[in-house]
Amino acid sequence: MTKRILVPVDGSSQSDDALEYALEEFADDDITLLHVIDPIDAGYSAPVGIPGGSEEWYEEAKADSEAMFDEARAVADEYGVTLDSATEMGRPSQTIVEYAEDEGFDQIVMGSHGRSGVSRILLGSVAETVVRRASMPVTVVR
């Protein structure tokens, strides 16, 4: 029976490593990429004082998602694997878990940013939160 594998991507080398792992280990299964657009990022990068700036930011973020998906598909082509993709908006850890559960995925494969010390305490870890909250197996690739 074919499994459904969710691979969250964010453009980091860790998410690239997670994709490579998923392509090697689950080549015969259905792999879906998920990019989560975090609205908090708009507060840091959206133009200030420009009407519609948040809409422009969102359109740019969606375009960045598509660029990530295109790069991932090029890698997947080397493995002879076709990828599905989705873009969602929300808090990354919460959105990943909800999407995986709502869409009936069997497993999540994701990268770890490997934060440590004060950074980990203050910022937390998306991967750690997903591992704690997901109802399906989660593989974290370093």
C-alpha cells in the first residue's frame, strides 16, 4: 500500500536534506511538499506606509514558494519521482500538523535547524513542536 509522505520545505539546507531523504526512502510513495507562509514575517519585511503592502508581500511569498517547489521538482526528477505541492499560511508548526492530519498523511519528513542554547529556548523549534503534536510518525533529518 502506498504511503502519503509530507515534506515541509522552507528553502533551508535542512529542508533540502529532508527532501533528499524522502526521495531516497519513499520513492515509491506519494510525496507532497508543504511550504508554510508565516504572516509574522510580513511584520519584518512588508513595506511600511505603502497601501496594499501586505498583499504585495503575500504575492512575493507565494512566488518564493513556487520557486522552492520548482527547485525541489528538479531534484525529484533525478529520482524519477513526481511531487505534489501545497502552500498554506499560518504558524509553521501548527499549520504543518493540522495540514498533515486534515489531509491524511502517513508520515512527516522534515529538516531540523539544530538550534541550541538560548536561541532554542527563546524561539523554540518547529521540528520539535511537530514531533510533539503530530499524530503520525515524524522523521527529523539533520
